[in-house]
Amino acid sequence: MKNHLLREARLRKGWSQQQLADFAGISVSTVERAERGEPLRIDSIQRLCECLNRTPEELGLLKNENRIKGQEREALADLTNHLNMTGLWDDDVLSRGIAACQDLFFGGHPHEVEAILPLYCHHTSLLARQPSPFQKNAARLASQAHLLACELLADRENFGAAEQAGKQAFIYGDIADDTNLQVASLIGLGNVGFHRKQSQMALRAYQKAISLLDKATPLLKGRTYAGIAEVYAMRGQFQESLRAMGLAYEHFPLKPEEDPAYPYLRASRYSLYVFGDAQSRLFLGQPEEAEKALVTMQQETNDPETEPITRLDMLYYQTEIRIQQGDLEQSASIFTEAAKLARELGSRLYFNKLIESFNKLSTKWSGEKRVAELEEWFQL
């Protein structure tokens, strides 16, 4: 079924399909598919909504079976009224669904998450905005759904939408009266600022998180200090970075999977050794110390072996370490594996990070045949 809502919104602006594509930062073929009523990735939906200043429903961008129409809204309202009268609330289905989305994302299936996560964000948000005895539970789930959307959108380098998702996660965490969700949301926003190389934005998010840590779990305390350590290192504030690193090691639990806030972040000991230590050490120009942190991480967790997105992250840092150590062959070998995985996962974030790594390789080993061979990864 053709999407007349999107077409009408475009024509009201007086734009051609090509103009809408250019303004939204997507391909014209994506606009054509959208107007034919075909499903889109979540980042394309977000770009079109931002460009036209409309919601996905107003632009007809949710799949027909997932679109919240007037009758569905009434049914949802009836459900809420029923819950109000009976006092019954069972969030098990939605909770399992969001957990499944997390499993898919970390398990190397981000494209599947892009297709179904908007449904969870919309349904949980709708219930979270309605005063009822079940509002806090709905808000808790809405916050978790938006937290995952923040991470997914950041991986796609749709940073504006990722920031909005992080802010929504914080708001719903407040409605849920859950400090842990608020801190987790601020960590997500800090991560977005870090990847955007907007260190002031990242620093503000982590500083706000620190102000809430009195009511947060040990995992969130450790992850917050790990995050701010790398931000301080990015800013050249080396002493502050080392102090934060020490606090991260002090607070991070030995078994983070048992922490009550673990479902919010899925932050294992990997986060401590890689974000709080290895990344900071690289900024400090200490590749040997960064390598020690990675070795220790591999002794404590097998996340890189079971989670493709985590393995990609580790390969990126291993490449950076080898570049700083001056090892061309190892840098190129690890880079190749990372670039292949980044393509498989469709990670714009890490693919562009690897472009920066390639530029470092080209500068350090200008004219080397091994470096020239790596250019094939950037051919269309």
C-alpha cells in the first residue's frame, strides 16, 4: 500500500523526492521505498521525521501492522481503563520483548532490532504518558527501550536522534522514579557526546550522573567513572582521568551481571578495562598499559567472543594499540578483520572510526604496500 501521508507531507514543502532525500541525508531510493509503503531502517525513519518535523505515525512510516491507528489507540485506552479497574498489571511480554531486542543487538543482528524496536518505544511511551497505577512500570520499560534506541542510533551515527532517545530515556526514568535508569540514560548521552567528539557535552552528562550516584548501584557508579575517565583523557586532563580510573576500579562489581541495573546497560567488566582503562591509556599515549588492560579483560570475560559488536569494539582498540606501538603488520591484520566485521554489522560508527585508524596508518607508514592494500575496504 502506498504511503500517501509521506508523499503529501513532501509535496506541502514543494519538494521533489530528490530534494527530500538531500535535506534528510538519505538516498532517493530510500524515499521512493518509503512512499511505496515499504519498511525502512530506524535511522532513515528518524531522519525523515526530523526533516519534516512529524512523528512516524503522521508520516505513515511504521509498518501497517505496527501502526497505532485510531482504533488501536482506543483499544490501548480500553486496556488502560481495564487495568485501572482491575488493578492488574503484567509487563512480562513487553519486558521480554525489550530484553530480546537487546539480545539481538549484542548478538550481531542490529537490522532486526531496527525493524521492531520502534514498536516497543511507541507502545511503552504511550502508556508511560498516561497517569495510572501502572504508569511507573510503563515508564521503566519506555526508558529501557529508548536506552537501546540511543545505543543503536549512535552506532548508525544518527547522533541527533540518539541524543533525543537518550533524553527521552532520562525523562521516562524520572517518571518511573528510578535513579538507576536516569544514570544509565546519562551514561548513554555521555557516550553519544564522546563519539561526536563533543567532550563538553559528554563531560556534562557524566558530571550530572555523578551527582545522582548516591542512589545508584555499584555497576552504574563504576561505569560512570569509567566513562568520565576516557572523557577527561580526551580533553587532556590526565590527572583527573587517572583519578576517575581509580574510582572506576574501586566501584565496579566483580560480578556485574548480578547488579540490579545490569539489564539497563549490559555493562560487563569489559566496560571497566576497555572504556575506563584502555581507551584512556591510548589518549595518554600509553599503548603498553592499554594492552595490559585488554589482556586482563580477556581473562575475566568472554564478551568479545559471544557479542559481535563487542568484538568489533575490541578489534578497533587492538588496532589503535598496534599503531601506537609501531607494528605495521599486526595493525593491518587486525584492521582487516575489524573492517570486515563493521561491514557485516552495518556499523557506521566503527567503520568511520576505522577510517581514522587507516589515516593514522597512512601517515605513519606512507607509501607502504601493506597500507595501500587496505584501501579496498573503502571502495564502494
